[in-house]
Amino acid sequence: MRAYDYVVVGAGSAGCVLAARLSEDPTVRVALVESGGRDRKAEIRIPAAFPKLFKTPYDWDFTTAGQPELGDRELYWPRGHGLGGCSSLNAMMWVRGHRDDYDAWGEAAGAEWSYDGIEPFFRRAERWTGDTSAVGGRSVYGTAGPMFVAPPRDPNPTTAAFLAACRGAGLTELPELNGPDPSGFSPTPVNQRAGRRWSTADGYLKPAARRRNLDVVTGARVRRLTFDGTRANGVVTEGGAVLRARREVILSAGAIGSPHLLMLSGIGDPDHLREAGIEPRAESPDVGRHLQDHLSTAVAMRCPLPVTLTGADTLANVGRFLLSGRGPLTSNVGEAVAFVRSTPGLAAPDIELIYAPVPFLEHGLTPPAEHGVTIGVVLLQPASEGRVTLADARVATAPRIDPGYLTDVSDLRRLMAGVRTAEALFADSAFAPYTAGPMAPYPGIVDDEALARSVRESCETLYHPVGTCRMGSDEGSVTDPGLRVRGVEGLRVVDASVMPRITRGHTQAPTVAIAEKAAELVREDARVRRPAS
């Protein structure tokens, strides 16, 4: 048994931030416990190689329950498993979202979670390396944080065609994407340094790992939490190791892992827990509920010119990447984005269009055999919700993931409107040299009935699950505005699961900002508890 002040479970996007920030205080001891291994695989560093990490030991390799509205398909859900978590596995897109997202959080959990309350924590995390002359040097980004954020280093020539098509459609060209309102289009800001991936393990954990008061434990899956009465006081791993927490246990295991561990430890819907053979410790029916995710469908076109990322992993390009951090292997695949409205008059965008200079189909698991380009159409504000539940009482058994995709009829309608917008962009003259007909499973321009069928048969996750341990001021929320788990003491959740509502962006940036703010909340609580000297 080892004793610490704080035990953080999960070394992903949030856990690395917390371990680094909490261990800045030399008077406390911090343990960061990670089920996966070290981030040593070469493909982690090569941006364009991220699909090669899917379905490997660096991936939890989850599968959803069959989705009735998607033809009963079971969808693949990759989640990061190792230091850096999803930030070592994702497409590196640093997209904060819209002001309205965070103001809605503020309504749910208090003004400190509104846009004005959370924005400083984005800036605290960021180190922008791009040009700021277009904004007069007054960038929305921070410039001294641990997370490098950069414009695409060596964009594909077809990406300029997407930007030109957006311009031709009358969309707003954004000098910087991550302002309060990202309506418009822009190249994608990415977490890269000199063309290589920059994860939270790179930015936060590795500089902190030299500290004597921080222990990073890998290959140790937490089986359950331990309690002294109603107070969480540690964790037990599958190997039987016990790590005690004098002050707090903090779950940063993600939108799947955190509710899973809460339920295995007796915190959740009591009826469901008893069904799984677990004695309830704290009644919290919303654990695992309110699961939201961004659903995406691909509009893919053949490209008659050999200029896309297809076949880019040549020896010459590998050498170029290794020697200078240049070339197509620096691509994050999603090189540009546009935020649009499915219907005029909406207060904020509800559709994201992601441009990829390659046929990005089936998660990139099968290398494309021909040249092509893709616009991914993403539903940003789904009305549908799902749930994470226990399959049984064993930590080794994956929980049941039911996202409830398209269970609200408005979601399909809005996705289809996004497809029509993507089709209009591909019809722009800027794309004339680069498109030569549709690429399966996209059927081309068809009537609404055929399009609806195609979307149901081919849509996939964009890898952004949130909401399963939602925070709020109401007593029914899993976590309070301080991210403390209701019904017990000494336990917090800090990751994407606490989001009351999914953002109109990507989840990496807000998860890091949540963790930055959470570190401050933890320190504030420690100061309150500390007796006056």
C-alpha cells in the first residue's frame, strides 16, 4: 500500500493536466494511475499515422450496442489507452466551440463555467505558434501554455480548393478559428510542435514527471474505489495494489471509464447496480446517462490527380518528415473546417464540415486504394442521448455503450442538410480539377429518401462522447459545480464526462480547459480545509 495526497485515475487529456498542475505544490504527493502503457510508439508522433493506432494496445477498442436507427449496426469507438489518452490517438484538432456552449454550462452549473469563466483556462493551456498579424497581434490564443497549437504545417493543395469553395459560398473567412463565434471557415489549428503530435503527455506530464512528488504508474487498471465510510480514500488495481488518497481520488478515465468505475464502486442508479450484482453505496441515477456524441457522415469524391494523401507513406516522405518535420505526414487529415447552420436563423452553427484530402472512410482502418477527397459532415448539437451501463460487475468486462444515435428525428434532418451543403461546396469550380464522381459509400446526389438511407447505413462516431457524469447545480447531477461526486466525499470527476452538454467543436480543448480549472478548484478546497497556522 502506498499513500498519496491525490490519486488521479487515467492519464488522458485531463489526467495529465491534473497530475502536472497538482504536483506543482512540492508539499503534496500525487499518483497518476494509467491502465495503458507508455507513449513510445512511433506512429504517435507522426500526425497522419493516427489511424494505425486504432485497434492496437493504445486503443480501448470499444463497440457500441446495436443502433436501431442505424440498421442495428454496432459502431466502433476508439478511445486512447496509454499516456496522453485520446490526445495521443486523435486527429489533433484544437477546436474550442461556441460561446453559447459554455454559457449553457453556466446556466447548468454556475457562472464560473460560462464562456467568460472558462475562456482564461483555454488561454492558460495554449501556446499558439502561428502568425497573429491578421488580428493585429491580439490573438484569441494564449502563447505561454504547455499545449502547442499551430496552423497546418504543410497543407495539401486540395485544401486550398475547400477554402476557396467556402469563400465562394459566401461563408465568413475567419482570421482565427477559436474566437467566441466560429461561424465560418478556417484551416484547422492542431496540437503539433514542428510538425509532430503534441499530446497532453508531452505538454504537461513529461516536464512534471521529473518531480519527486509525482508517481506515474502505468499498466495498472483500477478495479474499484475504496472508502472509509462515505469518504473515498483510495483505489485498488487488478493486480491487488492499493493506493491510498489522504485528500482526494480524482477520476479522469473519460466518458466511458469514469461512469464505469463509479458504478463498479456502488455509485449510480441503485436498481441497475443491484441488477449487476453490486450493492449501492450512493444513489445517483444519472451516472452513465445523458451520453452525447458527434455523429458524422462522409461525402467522398474520387480525385483524378495523384495529389491526395493516398499512398503518402513513402520512404521519401518518411525521410522528409524525420529530417525536417515537413511533408504530407504532418497532416492531421482534417486540414480545414467550416461551421455552418442547417437552417437560416439559428443562433449558432449546428453543423461542422471537416475537409480531408484523402478518402477517410471506416476510420482509416483500411488504407485507401485510390485518390479521393472527403468532407465529413458532423452534427454538432444532437438532440439524441444515450447511456453507459454495466454488462456485469467485473472491471474487465466492457460496459454497454448505447449512444442512442438518431433517436430524435430532428438529428437526421439536420445531418442531411449538412450533406447538401457539402455537395454544394464540391460543386464549386475550385474543386473542378480534384473531383471525378462520388466514392462509396456516398451515393452522390440523390433524393432525400435515398440520402436518409445512405446516412443511416454509413454514419460513424467523430469520437467525442461526453455527459455521463454531468455537472450541475441541481441535486440530480452526478457532480456539483466543483466537480465533486454527490453522495460521497473526497471524490471528483474531471474529464469530458462532466460536460452538461456537448460543445459545437471538438472535445480535446474543452477537456484540457476543464482540467486546468479543476486543478484550481482542488487547490482552493485544500486551502479551505487546511487549518490556520
